[in-house]
Amino acid sequence: MSRFNGEKFGSRRFNGEMYFTKQRTVRFYDERQRPTVPTTQVSRPGIPTSIKPLNHKGQPDNFPWHKRIFDPTSDLVLRWNRVFLFCCISALFIDPLYLYVPAINYDDENGTACVKSDTQLSVALTCLRTLCDLLYVINIIIKFRTAYVDPSSTMRVFGRGELIRDSKKISLRYLKSDLVIDVVAALPLPQIVMWLIIPAIKYSTSEHNNNIVALMVLLQYIPRLYLIFPLSSEIVKATGVVAKTAWLGAAYNLVLYLIASHVLGSLWYLLTVDRQTTCWKETCTQTQPSCNIKYLDCSFSRDEGYDNWINSTQVFQNCNASNTSSTFNFGMFSPALKYESPAKGFIVKYLYSFWWGLQNLSCYGQTLTVSTYIGETLYAIILAVVGLVLFALLIGNVQTYLQSITVRVEEWRLKQRDTEKWMKHRQLPQKLQDRVRRFVQYKWLATRGVDEESILETLPADLRRDIKRHLCLNLVRRVPLFAQMDEQLLNAICERLVSSLCTEGTYVVSEGDPVTEMLFVIRGKLESSTTNGGRTGFFNSTILKPGDFCGEELLGWALVSKSTINLPSSTRTVKALVEVEAFTLSAEDLKFVANQFRRLHSKKLQHSFRFYSHHWRTWATCFIQVAWRRYKRRKIVKDLSMREGLSFNSVRSEEEEEEVGNVGPSRGKLNFQKLGVKIMAVKRKGSELRKLQKPDEPDFSADGFE
């Protein structure tokens, strides 16, 4: 329904639009919900066919969730990339564990051994790897629904091309680029081979089965490793870094280095088992032409001819790595076979193999003693090259991240050293040197070497204003002087506040010095005292706590419409009792706020200023004390006059004469002389208090503000 407010007006139509003939504002609106940003489906160029309301992501609100297109720079996609990166790293850790499935069963009583498969480990790895494969599939689905930036687009916005949201274009681009690698990485090849293909093969041995599974794992490990690099690049493109903190960045690179050690150790374990079976086969073929190799598999240990073969063969004695008479050279696999590592539990053999991989990767395989076996030699060469490259890249990155953590500490240390040299060169007294050291130390503890002002200067004006408002608004509101001001005025004040630090014993301002800034206390305590211009016998002191302020003389100076260039003099001395953190407002900024916002010139603010100002409070206290003592003195005079038989009026007249300078006894009245002696001590104190000058108060009656 459409309506308009106001009287009826004559009108006429022109091109479907209504125009009113009278010069009066008329509000015309539609009460139905209308889209703020329309989206059009075009059947041919330039002709819209439908309009639907859009959400903040640029898609209709009633759009099905499974058809939505994701922005590659959105928080949702960024969070998913981080989750998927963790999944990829977990998959890189899980896959090499398949290499521990082969195991050797040593029978110490009979001196025999055979090869078997660890079924429990296979089941556990299948479950874990299936979960990772599901996440790979989900990542493929998300990539089909993620928009991309067209690099060839001519519509450039800050160097970025047009964002393509067309699902067909997105799918076509993904099919031509990364789909093949993602599908190969997501295929459950080890599970299929282990639980479907191998059981269907007749006359298969454990050795062959384990080698096939290991081959599938190693082939699929390459595309899974490759996916980490473009994924890390996407995260860096969106956020600037892979890890949010330096510690996480160092841990990320260290984990990649440990995964490399984990892979090399797992492969070394598999080659150890393979090297042992190779020795058995060669020895069996050379010594016994009719040797049945199938008995090396533990699954045939219950056959009828197994016992006869065991009693007649010398294979296990000749292939014992602990036997010094053995002619077979096991090379770098000797330590694992001597300690019978393939026969141990999973935790034992895994930690032993991981330690071997980490040790030799760190020293580039320099401690290895290899045989002339080509496969062993190639493995040692690959280990040395990979160790050198990873140590230069990953460990170098770890060192860089760790150094970035301590870079500010090092900068502070160098600055502290330069400060010490400068103080010694200038021959500063020891007391001044101690004060400088305390300030530098306190500034480091408060800011950790971060220059807040330089950071804020690089931000946009609205963002800088919001940050200042967040930091200072509650503090300014705690100041009673500004508690009743509106948001606009408080924002203007917050925007111009600057952080300030004071160490113990620092004088913020001294009595009689020009006041250059107002100071609002965040934490700490300050002592504010005055001697009323250095007059003897007068001293007033108060403690400023968090929420208090000082330098109120500057506010009175800024509120004067025609103030002088000279800054006002401070009526108090402000000293830091402990370490103080505060915000300061300079004289120029306060003058600017006072000129721009004339609401500061209100009578209400003047009354608040007088009520909360320490200068005004001190003067009011002294004024009340003088009035009270004058009242007490007159009361005493009245009582004494009644006792001496004198009239109160005569005594009061004599008192007034003394106040104006005619100090002395009454003419011929001895009793009044005694009365003057008794009240002289009270009058001296009153005369001292009357010396405190009333603070200056700006007159804003001419400005018309009430």
C-alpha cells in the first residue's frame, strides 16, 4: 500500500511520474518489503526478467544452500582452508604408517622367523584414513562452489579483477586445473587394495601384499604433499601469513620437518624388512635349490612340510644380523635387525624408526654405513639431499620466526645500550641516570616496544576514531567534568587524546609553570599540592586517582572566546607517587574542540567545572573556613562582651576598625583591651586564609549560552 502525508495537492503526471504543483515536501513511500540491491536474470542483454532480494553475500535469501557460491576471501572459506590444511598434514602423517604393517615374527626357541602383516594396525589406519578421505571429498565439493577472480578482467578495483560467480564457469575452470590432482589425492587406494583387491588374488604372500600397499601409499603421497603448497598460498593471499603468531609459524615449519623425518624413518623400516627377506631368498636359493620360499610367510607355518623344512634349512642362521659369521651385508639396516625392531610392538618400532630418520636427516646421512646395494645407496643419497634442502628451508623458516619473536627485545636492548652510552658521555648525575633507566624500563613493560601512535597514523580516519573511542571513551566518561556531554563531543575529545607514561617521582607540572596539557589518569596515583604562590604558612594537598584529571586551568583558558596566546600558569604542583599511565589532551586540541563545539560554553559545564576542580575546591574550603572562623570569633566576642558588660555593637565596631587597619584598643576602655587580646590568635588565622585568591572564571554571558 502506498500513501503520502499532508494536504491534497493538485498534481499532474509526466512519463509515469507524479509531480506536485505546490512547493511543499511530500513523503511518498511503499510499505512493502523492497530489495536494497537488486539482482537481475537477463534473457537477452539489457532486459531484466526478475528481481530478487539479496543478502550481504550478494545472493538471494531464498537461494538453496547447496547452490550458493562462496567468496574466496570470506571468513568461511578461510576457516575451511585452515581446517583442510590441518587435515592434509594429518594425512601426511597417517599414510606412512602403512609402511609399518609388515612385521617379522622371530621364534627364539627354534631360531626361525617369518613375515606377517599387522592386522590391528591395518584396521586402525583404515578408519583414520577414511575420515581424511571424506574431508578431501568435501574440499572438492567446496571448490566447485567457490568463486574465483578473473585475471583477464578489465574491471579492476584496487588491482583486483572481477569476481566470477557463475557456477558453470567455476566448474569448467576447476575441471581444467586442479580437479585431477584433488581426485587422485582423495581416492582410498590403500583401503581398496588392502580389503578388496588383495583378498581376491589367489596364492598371494604377505610380502607381496605389503609391497603393493606400500607402493599405493607412496604413489598417492606425492599429490597429497603437493596440495599443501597451493593451499598455503591461498591462506597467505587472504591473510598475509599461514600462522597467526610467530610461535605457530615456527611450529608449522617444524612439523613439516618432523613429517619428513617420519616418512624417511617409515621407509627405512619397510626397506629393513625387505632387506631381511631378500637375504632369506638369496640364501635359500643358493644353498638349497629345492627351497620352498613360501614358508617364509607366517600364513604357511601350519602346513605339513613346514617342520621338515625348518629342520633342514640354514637360512635363518646365515641371515642373522647379530651373527658375525654372516656373509650378507645389511648395511644401514643392521641396527634395526640386530635389535629385532620389526618384531617389536608398534610404538617401539615407530619411535625407533622416527629417531633414526630425524637423526640422519639432521646430519644429512653422514653417519650412515651403506653397502654396495644400489637401492640402499640411492636411498642414502636421497636422504642427504632432502636433509640439506629441508634444513635450509624449513629450519631456516623456524629460525626466522623465532628471531621475529625476540626482535623487539633486541631493539629495546640496543636502545638501552645507546641510552647508557649517551648518559655516560654527557656525564649525567647518578640520580638522573636512575630516573632515565626507570622510565625506559616502565615504558617497555607498558608497551612492549610498540609505538601505538605510529600504528594509529597508518589507519583510516574512521577506524582510528573507533579505536580511540574504544580505548578512551569509558575513561573520559569516568571524569565527572565530561560525564554529561553528548557522544559527538566525547568522540572529538577521545580522538585527540594521546597516551602518556610517568615514572615514580616525575613532576608532571610545577606551580607557576605554563599548563600545556590536561592529563586524565588511567592507573596510578598523583599528588596535587599548592602553596598559593609560595606564601608561607599555606599548603594544600590532594591525591589524584584513576578517573581524576589535572590541568583544569587549561580548560578555563580554552573556553574564553578571545583568549590570549599565552598559556595559563599552573596553580598546583603535580607529582607521580607511583608509575602512572594516563591520556593527555594538548592545549591546541582542547582549544580546537572548544571552538568547534560551542556546547562547552554552557552554565552547566561551568558549575561542574567549579565543583570538580581542585583549585576551586581548595578556594571554597578556605572560604568556608574563613567564614566559619569569623562566625566563631563574633560569637566569642559577643559572649565576652556580655560578661564584661559591653554592648555587642560597640565591640563589633571596634572589630571592624581593626579589620580595615585601625588596630588598637578602644579609647579608654580597659575591658575591651582584654577582649582584643583573647581573640587576636583567631583573627591571625583568618587573615592568612583570606589571602587565597579566588580562581578566575570566564564570563560567557556575551555568548548567549545558558
